[in-house]
Amino acid sequence: MIIKLLIDGGDMKPGPAIAQQLGPKGINIGKVISKVNEATTEFKGVKVPVELDVNEKTKDFEIKVFSPPTAELIKKELNLEKGTAEHKKIKVGNASIEDIIKIAKIKLPNMLEKDLKTGVKSILGTCASIGIFVENKEPNELIKEIAAGVFDKEINEGLTITSPEKRKKLNDYFTEIKKAQDMRLEQEKRAAEEEAAKKEEAAKAGAAPAAAKADEAAKTEAVKAGAASKAPEKKEEKKAEAKKK
């Protein structure tokens, strides 16, 4: 029996989903959780796909750990809680080429791409989709540079360590980018609030004359209705006067 799970690396906990699948089979859930956590400890803090191959007769099981989703690895590497859906407008981090090579080496065994250079370009594509700069640039720009051989040395040597000096420069650059970004977003928020307030005022201003017109129309209708109801009485009065004459 194959069971596929997506768990927190090194921190799988008992839950109804796993209990419903393993409990009726007589599998020791505590042992499964302990072994899975042991197998995924290097991915602590990251969502990890895990596959359990359970032998229902012997109650034995095998664990197969797959590499975490690329976005999860990027966020872990940069200590980010989340990416952004508005990647063209909002940036959330700035990675080094070494960070990207490191992630590509982790993902490569499960990727369709079979060489590190192509794998790096694939990781850069994910960076673009979640709002990550790489080497102070848009990831798509890096993809073109990699195709042109700009980072062949780093990729061929499989460099995965970013020096503290380089990391500081990357972080300092992103700090300035984020300041400008936050200022722009705040301005856009204020402009949107002002626009909404203007529309609300305009709606209120337009509602007043409309209400007045409706009230006037109602009064006119009431007068007409009153006049119509008195018309028969006036006819009777005229007939009575005519008889007297």
C-alpha cells in the first residue's frame, strides 16, 4: 500500500489522516512518525513530500523522501515566511547565485533537467514567480546571462556558499529596494482610499437631488390624486346648482 504525504520536515505529528490510513492496518503510527522525522530532519521548517510503502502483511514500511517544492526551499534559504502573488509589483528577497545553485543541486534528482546549468535556470523561473531578486537583478535577466555563460565558473564548480561580505551587499541593496517599495505601496493605498472617499461623497451628493426630485414627484402625484378624487364631487355640485336655477 502506497501512502503519499506532505509533512513538515523533521516535525511530522499524528493526525486523523494518517491514523485513518494506518490504524486499521495495525501499523505502529508512532514508529512511522519517528522514522519519517528522522528521514526528513535536514528539511526542518520546510514542507516535504513523503511516500510510505506499507506491507500490510508484515506491517513493515519503507520511506521515500522527495525534495521539497522549489518555492519552499527558496523561502527557507532566505529565511522568508512567504513569497508574493504580485511578483511584478512586490519583491520579498534577494538571493545569490550560490543560493540558487545550492537549491538546484537539491532538486536535480527529481527534476526533468539533467544538468546543473539547466536546473539553475529552472530555479530562477520559480524565483521570478514569487518575487525574488537574484544578484540584485530580475531572475529572467539572470537566465539570459546564464545562457550567455556569465556564471559558468560558479555553476561548473558547484559553488553553494555565499560569503558574509556578499550577503551583506545583497541585503543592503534589498533594504533600499524595500524602502522604496513600501513607500510606493503606501502612496498607492492612500490614493485608493482618497478615490474611494471621493466616490462615496459623489454618491451622497447625487443621492440628495434624486431624493428631492422623488419627493417632489410624490407630492405632485398626491395633488393629482386629490384633484381626481374631488372631481366627482364638483360635478354633483354643478348639477345641484343647475336644478336650483
